[in-house]
Amino acid sequence: MADVLESTGISWRYYAVSQGSLFTAPDAIHHMCQENNGNCTGPDWPPGGTKIAFDTGRVLTDLGVNGTGSANCQLQQVSWVIPDGHWSDHPGTVGHDGGPSWVSAIVNAVGGYDNSGAKLPVQCNYWANTVVLITWDDWGGFYDDVNPITAIGEGNPGYPGGGGNGSQNVYGFRVPLLVVSPYAKNGYISGPATNPTCPNFYCHDFGSILKFIEYVFGKNGHSLGPIGPPEWPYADSFARDLGDPPKDYSLYDFFNFFGGPRTFDPIKGAKYSTTCFLNPRTCFADFQPAPPDSD
């Protein structure tokens, strides 16, 4: 995705916890990392690069929150935000309960507020043209009342074009997705109450997020284009939630673009203040940067 964005002049930034973590995905992309003695030395990495950020509070200052440094209003057109282990919601992190407050801090900052409901001194005015997609890397290990749908290929192992590869990467229990936008349907839940039959507009997967980004930043209703060569299609090729034109982009059922954007309503009741994530040790006494998942 970063390559597709680069080729079309779309800016991006990846907010990570630390280099070497499984959740710092650019580490695993050879031509981006340019590994040398166990470290990524590519032009996107600090200290010289700015597209990979390892400061946990950097996303908030880029959104206009003024902490120990200055507020920048430097949010890029596409941003990946990875939480620290103290606020990742991963089961088993006893006492690390900052996840909901962390999400609130980011969403509130997009709307120009902090977690206390106060307006930020610096208003970046991002709300009217921003969508926040909140998801998790696992289904949680608890329960799901809907059976997993059949993998693409209708029961065949793996994915089409993969030569049988990917048989372990098929659909399983559902993973939550929250869509936050001034154009998101209020209170909308995607999908039927019974087992889904795909393809259909509610058959979302992780590839749907990629396909949505490609469409949003395309022109005249055309996508930026799929990721990867035709002989090895990527996850965006398999998203099964497309509709009939003009509703032919992933995640379209979440949105209603008739009328203007809704006014932002701050998220209230967060346990931790926005400043806790700018200066974690003031709120998390044992804080040391940690990956979001220790499994």
C-alpha cells in the first residue's frame, strides 16, 4: 500500500511502537527497511526519515494536541496507528486498561477536542474530511454467534492464484471494525443477523480496508489500482463487499454522503486524559514502550 501511495503522490505515515516489533510492518518489507546489522536504514526511518515514527504521542501532536512540544497539524493523508502494549486491549495485560481512552484521544483530536471535552487550542480542522477505521488484529478468543464463511475459492485450500498457499489464512471468527466519520451512518451495524452469504455488501475483510483506501484516493470514481502483480494477487483483490456502480467500493454501506458532514460530538467519559499518552509515565507508573501483543 505504501508503494501505491508513493507512486501517486499520496502522503503517509506509520506510527509504530519500536523497530523490530512484529507490529512494525514496514520492518518486514525488504526494499523499505534496507536492513543493515539488524536495523532498518531505509530513507523512511528516523533519524533522517519522517514516515516511520516511534514516538507514542506523535500522532496526537500531528493532530494538533500541544503537549511538551508544539502542535503541528501534520497528519498525513493515510496514517497507520499502532498502540503501545499499555493500551492495545490485548487480553492478559493486567492493569493495562488504557485502550478505550487511547482510541478516544485520537478520535477526539481529529474532532479538535481532548478527552476532557475541551477544545484544543490548535484547531487542525481534520474532522470534515477524515475517516478513522478502528480494528484489532485478532477476534479476541471469546465467542462469535456467526459461523465463519467459506474461504475464497469456495472450499478450495488457499487463495486463487496462490498455488495452494494461504490455506492457513482463510476466514475465521469475525474481527471488530469501527468506522468513525462525519458521513458514517449513525448507529449503523453492517451485516444481517443470520449467517452471511458472500459476496455481498457486508462481506468485509482486512482487504476491504486496503481497497477502500485505494478508492478514496483515486480519481473520478476510479481506484488507485490493486496492490501487487496479477500473478500474485494481494488481499485487496479478494475483498467481497463490492456493490453495483456507483457503490462499487469496499465499506460503502457504512456511509451516507447526502447532505453535509455531521458536527463532531466529543467522546466523553475516558478514564485517562489525552496528556497521559503524550507523557505516559505520569499515568502509567510502570510504563516502558512495549509491543501491543506479547504472544
